[in-house]
Amino acid sequence: MDWRDLGFYARARLSRGVGRWLNRAAAPTKPAAPLDEVLRGARTPLALTGLLEGRSNTDREAAVATWLQARGVPFTRERFETFEGRGENFCVEVGRGDRALVLIAHHDAVPGSPGANDNAASVAILLSLLERWATREPLGRVRLLFPACEELGYLGTRAWVRAHGVRDVAGVLSLELPGVGDSVAVWDAAAQTPFLSRVCGALEGSGLRADESYHVVGRIPCFGSDHRAFAAAGVPAYGLTSVPAAEADALRAFVFHPVRATLRSAVRRPPPFDTYHTARDSGATLDATALSRVTRALEAVVAAVG
């Protein structure tokens, strides 16, 4: 344990407190979809969001393992426990190569939120990619990481990096809020790196255009995610999110001025943050086109890095 861990612990507890306050008067959320129905149903990202939406974090964790087992996907599972919290990380390796592109989608949610866009939809996108790769592996090596406790200062990913290191990691993208908006944002990209250049080249190759249908954003002061555990270890690592292009100015103001944004958030938060960590984060707010756009972008990145 060090002072950084204590800082993560304090921020996580504050975030949970804010989440409970935001959801204090929320109506009860609808029951989660029966797990067997989701397993038998369509395998699109939108449909697979029902695997986690509305479940407790314990049940969300179990649902990921159940899906992987039901599909016969080889995976590793690692439990961790610290004074900050505990949970289980899942890892799937596909393809071949000396170094891996790491794609991350955390499976936990904040208390009181169904957690559809944050972050069931991200898990669903990676699972849909696994469906496609069942018959044809990607060209390079890809590691899909489904960590627990992202909402506790990305605790699960920090535990993973401590246990495994980053020597075989080529680059990292963590998925957050992929289900709302008409453009893609790569964030925490404060400096140019060869990996970032390949990511941007892949987005261009998939039909997206810089500053129009995809945006590269520098270090965000308040809203972190799992990629930061890898970035702290010296690996190029960024967040990947879907956003509405029409809200670009409002989003920049919101994420780059967190204190002012907090004071204003009771009045209006720009999408996708209008449902972020709230009881309104349901599958009904997700856009299948946005999910498909992010999925195609990831496929292009995998092909380029591979």
C-alpha cells in the first residue's frame, strides 16, 4: 500500500457518495433480463448489453464468466482483494504475436445505476468481437481484459498490472460509454506516440474523419478509466468513447473544468454524461448505430496494430 492507493480509495469513496446522491430519488429500475434469454438471444452489441444491465456487481461478474463458459471461450480468471475492495478479473487471449493489443471493458457499475452505457455496452462490444473471431482469428495478438472494480479507482486493472506487468503490451484502449453519439473520442492522448498514430490511421481507414467523426483529446483531469493503470507503467494507453459531435464544446467544458461542471451538473450535463452514474443509464438510451461504429473502429485498430 502507498499514498497513491490511499488517494484512489478516497476518490472512489467520494465518487460512490456522489452516485448515491444522484440516485437518491430515482424510481426503481426494471428487473434485469433473464440470463438464459440473453444467452439464447441475438449476439449484437445492443442485445448483449442485457447480459449485465440492471444486475448487481456480483451478478455482473458472474454473468461474464457464464457467457464465456457457455460459448466455450478459453479464459483466465483472477481474484484479487485489497483494503480498497475485491473482485475478479477475466482475460481472453486471441491471435498470435510477441506483443498484445489490450482492449479493456470493466464489468462493474456504480450503486443505483443499471450500468448500460457504463459499462455493459463496452463488455457487449468485446463479446461481439469474440463471436466474430470464433471462426477467424485477428491478424495479431489481442488481449481482452474484463476487470472488476473500475469504479474503485480502476482497482482491478491496477491489480492486473501489478501481477503481470506490461512487457508484452503494444498498446491499450479502454472502452467507456460507447452507446451514445455519432463520433468517436480517443482521450488521455496528451502526447503523440507511434501507437496513437496507428490508432488514428485505423480510424481514418474505417471512414472516420479527424475533428469530425473522431476526436483526439488530451489528458482529462477528473474522469479516469482502466487504461491509466497501464499508462502509469509506461505503456501508451487511451480511453475510447462515443460522443455526440454537436455536444463537443459542452463536453470539453464539462470534462476539463470538473469543479465548475460539478456545480452545473445538477442543471444539465451533456450527453453521454446526462445518464452517467445515474438510474437513467438503461439500455433504452443506447443507439445501435453508435455501438456498431465503435465495434468497426476497434476492428480497424486490431487490423492496423496486428
